[in-house]
Amino acid sequence: MTDQQFSREGDSALAALADEPLQAALLAGVSRTFALTIPQLPEPLYKAVANAYLLCRIVDTIEDEVALTPAQKKYFCDLFILVVKTGREAERFSGELSPLLSSQTIPAEHDLIRLTPRVIAITRGLAPEQVAALAACVETMAGGMPVYQALDLRAGLKSLRDMDDYCYYVAGCVGEMLAKLFCHYSPEINRHRDELLRLSVSFGQGLQMTNILKDIWDDAQRGVCWLPQDIFDETGFDLADLTPETNDANFRLGLTRLIGIAHEHLQDALTYTQLLPSHETGIRHFCLWALGMAVLTLKKIKRNLDFNESSRVKISRNSVKATIVCSKLTVRSNLLLSLIFNLVSRNLKTPDWRYTTPLDSRRLTHGG
């Protein structure tokens, strides 16, 4: 059997599934983490959030595809914005993009692109307020990502402000979308809408910065560095000199400062979670599991500042299980959540240096 025949048979098997099993199968293929956390959400939210993640993963697939030129990536991002906003041209999008994907794109993402019309059909069946939230997120993400594809990022981003902007395009806007979906789901949650929207951007940035720090060397192999040079200017290290063999105290100091900044964002993530009603345990678990795994990842990076491959700072399955158990024991208590967070993350702060840019000022960059 040829690879093409195998793909067609796999597509047929997936396409035969009903909406929710299809989304569950696609999620399991592209993200074990979200395949674990999204099902914790209450049923009225599960379908929309699963669909939202798949839409965002489609944009990520475009961004990460090494065979596409920056112009092609912008073309497909623009086309996908149209697809999500209108429900039209999904077949065209899938038909044009699918043959261009390389073998470096994982098979599950090939499936996702080929089945984009099914995913979009599910999107269009959601409530109008949910569709609007998803479309706004995709428009922000797909509109912002191509900007960075045309840049030479081998020596990093110029400034922390640039890193803020990048994190907003890839994660902060996702946080905003989730906050909108939660507020649509619950009038009780909606009473905190403004505060949740404000904190959601920081929540997204904390998770994204954790991924950036964990994946420094994987990104470097692709000729990309998402670290901000101005932080390392203050410590005396030039990111243009960064290699997996780097053993420089000034680089480690800059890395420590970025860990401290990510920690501050995760503190906002905790505040965000504590604003959610204590009886909404499914939504709280969804947030807490992501938060807990990010904190444990930062701790592992802090303990291994000389790491030169992401596998060295990847948390273990036992750590994931511990996060889940701890969440289940403390999910309803804001006091216990604060105590656990402060205890586990106590070594992540940077005592002699603080990220002083106010959250509200960062949001103004994005019209918040």
C-alpha cells in the first residue's frame, strides 16, 4: 500500500466519525496535553474549545511548515482567516495546502489539514458568539504570525516588547478567546469579564514563554531564536553567539531573568483561575493543569540552566500525574491554591530584578 493510499484510507476512517469523536481523534494526534485537559471542561464548552484548538493548530501548522515560503505562509494565513470568518473556501484551502506539506510536518497535522472542511463545518455549527470569539482569535493569530516569518530571527528578537507582541499573537489572543467562551457559557463568570480578559493575555504569555524557554534548542536547529536581546544586553551576552555548546554565565543570568518574568505571568494565571467560580471545577482543572505543568517546567529549567536539548527539561509523566492529583485536592480552595503555587514556585522569582512593564501597558499594544 502506498503512503497516498494509506492517507486516503485514514482520512475515510476519520471522516466517518461523528463531530465529537472526530475532534477527539484529531486532538489526540496533535496534542497529548490538550487531549487531556480539554475533556475536563463542561459539555457546553468542550466542543467549542476543542474546535478552537484545532483551528489554532492549523495556523501553527502553516507557520511551522519548512517547505512554505513567507509569501506562501501569508497567503494561506489570509485564506484561512476568510475560511473561519465566512465558512467558505475550506475545500480550496485544504486542497491547495495539503500537497505542499513536507514530511517534517507530523502525520496528524497532515490529517488535520486534509480534514479542515470537516473542522470548519463544526465551527459553523457553534453559537454565533462562540464563532465570533474563534474567528477573532484566528484573525489575530494568522494576521500576526506572518510578520515574524519574514524576519531574520537567528539572533533573537530585539526587545522584550517584541517578545510580548509575539506571545500575544500566538497565545495571548487564545487566552482572550477562552475568556470570551467562558463568559458566554456562564453569566456568573461574565461578571468578571473585564478582569478575566485582562489577565487572560498574561496567562497565555506565561504558557508561551515557558514553551519558548523549553524549546530554545529545538528552535535553534530551525535557525530561530525567540529570546529578547535587550534582556541579554543587560547581562552582557550576544544572542548571535548562542549555540548548544554555549556555557556562559551571562547567558544563564539572562535566562534566569526570563524565568522570573514567566513566573510573574503565571502568577496572573493563578489570579485568573481564582476568579472562576469554585463550583466550576472542570474549567478550573483545565486552567490549573496547564498552570501546574508550566510551573514545574520552569522549575526544571531553573535547575538545569546549562541544558542544551529540550528533553532535559521536559517534565515526567509522574509530574503530570502529581499536577492532576494536586489540582483535584485543591481545586475549590483559593487559599490552598495560593499556598501550593507559592510553595512550588518560590525559587522562580528573580530577587534583584523585576519585570516593570505594567500589564495594562502591554495590552495597549494590542488595542486592549
